[in-house]
Amino acid sequence: MSSKGLIKRSEDFSKWYNDLVSKADLAEHSDVRGCMIIKPYGYAIWEKIKDQLDLMFKETGHQNAYFPLFIPKSYLSKEADHVEGFAKECAVVTHYRLKNAEDGSGVVVDPDAKLEEELIVRPTSETIIWNTYKKWIQSYRDLPILVNQWANVVRWEMRTRLFLRTSEFLWQEGHTAHATKEEAIEETEKMLGVYADFAQQHMAIPVIKGLKTENERFAGAEETYCIEALMQDGKALQAGTSHFLGQNFAKAFDVTFADKNGKQNHVWATSWGVSTRLMGALIMTHSDDQGLVLPPKLAPIQVVIVPIYKNPEQLDQITSYAKQLISELVGIGISVKFDDDDNKKPGWKFAEYEMKGVPLRIAIGPRDIENKTVELARRDDLSKTTLSQKDLSQKISKLLEQIQEDLFRKSSDFLKDNITFASTVEEMNDILNSKSGFVEAFWNGDSETEQKIKDITKATIRCIPLEEKSTGKCIISGDLNSKKVLFARAY
């Protein structure tokens, strides 16, 4: 057990994660089974994620819209693969009214208020959006449509875990319509690139871009592109997906357009999304036995200033200097908190902000005012240093940039050190049982072979890396010219 009451990662990674989510005040379980309450501090981190992604989406020409939470059941029946993929996870609304029970025991469902057609609580929005696009699209002049939606979805989960897998979660889903196959594929790959850039530049998480196998594709997609990340316990986490849907949904909902020659064609489609699962990725990539570690670009509080004083006069002096420093930091876009709450001691505050992952902590006491210095503590490596107050705001800005870079470098080194090649399925199993991580191996492209490997190792093909062109002998069948893919046990 660490000094902050967290169990060590090396002892029980799962309990460490659950305890950290609670102690860092990020989220908690609700009374609705499988659903979570995201607390203000956790939601502030999600807002930072959301705001940056929203900016990146708009920079690539996308607009936000909103579509209904409820989807008529008949819509899901129109695309066979889609309904098969989501049927077991759907929550269904059958009635629209309650009434008081005759025996006074409470409210009951009014049997006379049965819906003519049941409504599905949104598990994803392809069907209702493509039913809408049929009204929006008549001509090539109406294309492309580049729409994104920020929403909640429900996928009924039996085994839930805060942020990683819950029955209801928050996400964004992009849904675009195009005149040509080439344009739709370009869009799919572009948005995968946006996700990868965000993960690496803002979350400080290295990711591997690749294609999913047929077994792992999104229901109704022709191709699913993904970014895969590696958590500290050696398990993989799918951090984002971008789907080339072909003309499947356009044909299912009869969405056609007249081209420049007046010929009717079915529209080409994409969809892409990331969710609050990114919060789980952020926690499991960077955090340590002392608590949460946040990259500065996504930290709600980038710098916290804690005054150390014995009397009101000392506090007044420190506050006067702190206000000047805060003004300078806010002026260059750095978020700061000055914690002068006299109900809590400095030691308690230090532990609290360490648990919450605030990147930089500044302690200022009377001696610092005299010496024109401050003590800075970095959250990522727990180091402390004393700096002159001269040009302090610029030094802090550079230090935050350094922390961001160091976190990415550390996680990149971890990823490189945990990709291992296996030439046999037995060797793969040994690797997964000892050090875990990603295992590179050759696979012949056959779904049955993929399932055999999964049965033996409990690992799935996380992706076929986009930049990987190597071929070799399949670890099960021995077939030559097999593809090199990445296997892992995953969340």
C-alpha cells in the first residue's frame, strides 16, 4: 500500500485503478446498475478532451448537430450486420406512461400506454442519421455532409468498469456522406489521423494506427481503422475507431444523389468516434502509486499555488505576490489555482493535488518572499526545485511543455519495450503470460485461425498496422505470405 492509501500497481492493477478513480474524485458508481456519475473534476478533464477534439473537428470542416436519443426499432432492422452487431446490447422503450398502482404501493407501467413501435435507446446513430440524410441529399451539390454529434449512448453491459466499460457513456460520433468511394476512404483515414494526433500531442499517449480484422470490424462497416494504445499493465486499449461504411447504410435507407450527369448513385459513408474510455486510457498510461498524473494540456488545473504562513500578515504578503504571478500565468493561457483555504494544512493540500495529478505545485512562504524565490514540485517525476521569481511565468510555461514532452517520451519508451515478436503460438502464450504487451506475429488472414489463436492465448488481433508490409509464416497454419499483425490481451 502506498502512503496515500492506494494499493500499488504491481500488487493489484485493477484495484489500483478503481481506487484512483475514486480518490482522485473523478467518478463513482450510480444506483443505476452499470452507469456512472462523472464528478466535477473528472468532467473538467473530459471537457478539456472534448474542447480540443471539437476544435480539431471544426478545423477539418466538420459541423456539430444533434439527433434523437430514441431510434425506431424498424430502423435497426434495415442493415442486417448492424442489427446483429448491436441486438444483444440494446435497451428498449416499450411504454410511454406510468400510473399509480391501485393498491397504493407506488407507480406501475400503464398497460394501456404501449408504444405501437418500440424505441431503441441510442447504441450508435447510423440508422437514424441515414434516415435523415435521405431528406437532406438529392444532388451532388448537397455533398459532402460532414457532421459530428456529441452525445450519450447506451450499450447494455454485464461487466462494467468506470470509464472503460459502462452501460451509458459519453462520446462523439462523426457521420459523413460523400459522392465517391475515394473521398469516403480519404475521410476515414483523415479522422484516424486526427485521433492519433490528439492522443499523442495532447494525451501524451503513443498509439499504433491500423485496420481491424473482419471479426473485429464495426457492425455494418467495410473497413474499421483504429488506434491502439498500451496500458501500464501490458493490456491494449482501443482508443478510437474510424469506419469506412461503403454504401451499406445508403442502400439500406435508399439514400441516392444525382451526379453531374444526372445519374442516380448511392452515397458513400463514414462514421468515427471516441468516448469517455479515453479517460481510462489517460489514467492507466501515466498515473503512479501516488495518484493521478495528468499531461499539462489536459489538466483542469495546470499550476496550484499553496501559501505557507503562520499569521495573516504573512498571508497578505504571499497573496499580493501570488496575484501578480497568477495574472501573468493566466495572461499566457495557463490555468492556476491559489489555495488559501485555512481549514486545511499545507501537507493535506500537497497530498490532495498530488492525488489529483496537478502538473506543477508552487509553495510560497515568508522566506520565499524575502529571497524572491519559489519552490516548484513536478507531479510527473515528483522532483522539487527552487527558482528565482524573475521571469517565473516564462519558466513555468517552459516547464509545463517539458512535462508534456517527458510524459510522451516515457510512454513511448514503454510501448517500444513491450512489443515482442513471436514465431509460434506457444511463444506468444509465454510472452503474454510473463510480460504481456503487444506481440507481433504472422497470421494467414483466416477467421478460423484468428479464433484458434484467441482460444489458445486469450489474445485478439488488435490491428493490422497500416505501415507494416512484412510477410512470413503463419504461427498456426504455417502458410507463407501471411501478414504481420499485433496481438494483445485487451480491455
